[in-house]
Amino acid sequence: MRLGRVFVLALAMIMSTGVLGTVPVTAHANTVDISVQIIDLDGKTPIEVKNGATIISSQVYLYASSSKAIIKNVQYHCNGELQWSIDYHTKSMAESWVTHWPGTHKLTITCHDNSVSEFTFFVVENKNMNPPDITVLTADGQEIKNGDIIGLGTSFWAVFESTGSPIRYAEYRYYEELLWSANFTSAARSAAGQPFETAREGSFYITVRSWDSSHNSVGFQVKDFGFVEPVAPAPVQNQAAFTDVPSKHWAYSYIQHLAANDVINGYPDGSFRPGELVTRKEFAKIMAQALGIPLQNPNTPSFIDISRKSWEYPYVETAKRYLTGYQDGNNFFFKGDEPAVREDMAVALVKALQLENEVVLENEITGIFSDHATISNGLQRYVLIAYKNGLIDGYPDGTFRAQQSITRAETAALLIKVLESKAMKKVVFE
């Protein structure tokens, strides 16, 4: 086959070899020569893959060149989702990437004369093999599962176990950038990767493969949750550390400070569970303790779904001025078992800092957050006040995500502002 000036796009798919067959695809007049080959991990003779073929997941190589128009752009999609798009001004180029998922894989090459060439193939897993297991853990021992979203700055490491063929190779990647990799002997049935900190937003993938070419992958997203972090207070001295909050945890100082002030507590097993979501009734207790308000126990409940016999009753009644509720006709509900969300935190911070009477133009929020319509009726001004006072921020994509749940660690970080306001007094200098 004529390749002209060849470029190589090495698609290292950490997989086993085999062409299963072909399926019909839409005819397309390719103006760029494209060749796809698969080759197993032991370097056997490459096998040509036809456009529209279905293969057992394999290590794949792509070769392409243009003898006519200059290549303008190459896009790679996996299961309909754009993985990357790169612009060129050449008849040949070289790129490399790793695909981790079975499904539909598609390359689209556009030239400067606006001609388009496409190549599609389908990947399935070899179900006859027994791939190794991957357990991904944070530094505080929380498991990260495939598809999870974790906070920016979280440290993780992976443990690999195989009950089938011994482990041969493992790697960490940030998108297609290789962060760490290791080869193992033919006797290794368990291994561990090095600790790594997520210093960037985006997609991280961990892959392990065995000597029989079976493989497994775990992928997760890293997000900056959009909170404006206050200056961390000095670590509390002589405060017993929680077993799952090491000193390097991003919220360590906040958690220790609030725990020392009896604002937020741990669990009987000595853990804090920083990644656990906060329920609305737990949030009520935290707010009451943060504000130092004497507990109230009225005879008549404010919410028909909170029993006077429940543990949360005095906390909800005490902190209700700083909380949100639900109204149905003449009845009010609290829904204490539901997760507290970002708009709840915005309301609490604004009221706790006595900013609710600040004058703002509510329609201004439409130019700040693209998802402003998701903020509950009546709460947009609180979100706007919290944002303009630097109490809580949005996301890089222009959203606020008002209905996104908050974790115990995030709650601790934000409530530091409430404690700071309590500690601050106006004085007259002599």
C-alpha cells in the first residue's frame, strides 16, 4: 500500500489481538490514505483492520498520509464523545494516544480543501480472559470507582490483583499523557502503583494488563468544585487526628479547626469521612453549632416531616433561619434526609454573615452563570450575594451547579468564614 509521507498515530490499547469480522459502514470518499493495524503485546506480525471491522481489544497502530490536499484537522471520537481535536498544516503528522473503552472508535481527517476522510472500527473485550482487578484509593483510604468525580488536589494510588494470568504492565495517564508506568515479572499477581496527586482538572485513567493480554481500566474525573477557599487557619494543636484525614489532606486545617470548636464531629471509629455527602439535617446541626446558638425545642414543629422525638429536631428549629425548606400549600417540609446542595450553602453563608439585605440586581446573575435557571426560585439573590462577596464561586465552564451536593470536607472549608466572623469584634482604639 502506498503511504507517501507516512505519519504514525500509535494507539496503544493495552489489549489482545484478533479480528472478529466486519460490519457495514456508510461509504465515504476518503481523500487521505488510512491504514489501521493491530499487533499483540509480544510483537507478532501486524494484522490489517478494515474500515468498519470489529476487533477484540488490541494494541492498535494507525498510519495515514495525504498525497493531495494538506491535512487541516484530525479528530478522534470514542463512543460519540470527542477525545481530542488537533489542527495541522501538513501532508503528514505524528500523534499518539490510548483508548481505554470498548465501543465505537472513529477518526475524522479534514483537509484544507474541505474534503473529509473517516475511519471507524469497533472494539469488544475478550470475555474468555480473566483480567486483573484494580482498586484505586485516595490518601485517606476512600475508594475511587470507575466514573467517579473527585476534587482537585486529591492524592491517589492503585493496587492491582490478578487471579488469572500474572500482571505484566500498569500505567497512569492524564488523558493521553503518560504519568507513570511499570513492568512486572511473570510471577507478579499483585502490585501497587506509586502515589500521585491530581494537580489538574480532567480525565485520569489507570490501566493494568496481564501476560495473557487481558486488561482492565479505571477512569475518573478531577474537578475544581468551584469553592473559594479561605485562608486555612493554623492547625489545631493537641487535637486528635482523624484516621482518614492525614495532614496533607487539602481540608485538614479546616476540619481540625472546626472539630476543635465542636462545630463538626467525627465517627465512633475515629474517622471523619471527608468525601461523604452532608444531609440537610446534618447541615442544620453543623450550622447551629457553628453559630453557637442555644438549642430551641418548641412545642409546635415548624416542619411536618420532622418529629419532636428525632435527634435533629432541636438543630433544625434552632438553625431554620439560615436554612431552606419546602412549601406545599400551608404545609412546610424540611426533607432532612436529602443531601444539602450548593444553593443551601450560599443561603446559609449569606444569612450567617448578615448580608441578606445587601442590594443587588437579581437579573445580573444571568450574565454570570449560564445555568442560573437551575437555582431555586427566591434563592438567586442569595447565590449572587455569596458570589459577589467571594463566599462561593462558580465553575470554569460558567456554571454554578446549584443542585450539586456538598461533602463534609467542603462544608468545613466554607464554614471557616462563619467562625472568623464570630471571632471578629469592633473595637475603639484608645
